[in-house]
Amino acid sequence: MEKYTDEEIRGFKKITCKIAADYLGISSMAVSIGMRNDLLPIGFAIHNEDKYSESWSYNIIAERLIAYKHGKISEVQVQNIEKSLNTIISQFEEMKKDFLFLLSESAE
């Protein structure tokens, strides 16, 4: 089983499930299943569905992977970050609606 250093992980343009698995010392299936079920907070698993096929894509973030390996990130922390981002996004969208309304009012 091949092992990677933190710097090697940071150097990859794309981190595959196999690379993450080797780095964490688990199977690549454990990485993919863990990401699909939101149990492994190292990135995002995206379910791709179309009329003819179904597949998964994985976006593994180097710093999350490294932090997870060293016990510096937990699912609770990730959920809190994502909730905060969702709040910011929804507030931004409300501001955008208000701005567009103001623009339409001044155009009249």
C-alpha cells in the first residue's frame, strides 16, 4: 500500500479515491462510500444521473483530507461551515432580489 506525505497530497491537481485511500490507510471503496453517505468530510460526492446511466464524481479537497487524517476536522465542524455558507448565500440572494427590485423601480 502506497503512502503519501502531506506535501505530496497538496501537490496533486486531482486527488482520487485511491490516492485518498492510500493516504488514510483504508480501501478506496471505504472512501467512496464514506463520501457518498456524508460520513467522510474530505470533500464532496456528486451523484450524476441521466436517462441512460448513473455515476458518482468525487471532489476531494487536499486540506480537508490532511486535516481529517490528523484529527483536526470533524463532521460537526464541516456541517457548521456549510450551514454558515448556506446562510451567507441565502442572504446574498435576498440582497440581490432587493437590488434588482430597486433597479427596476428606478428604471420606471
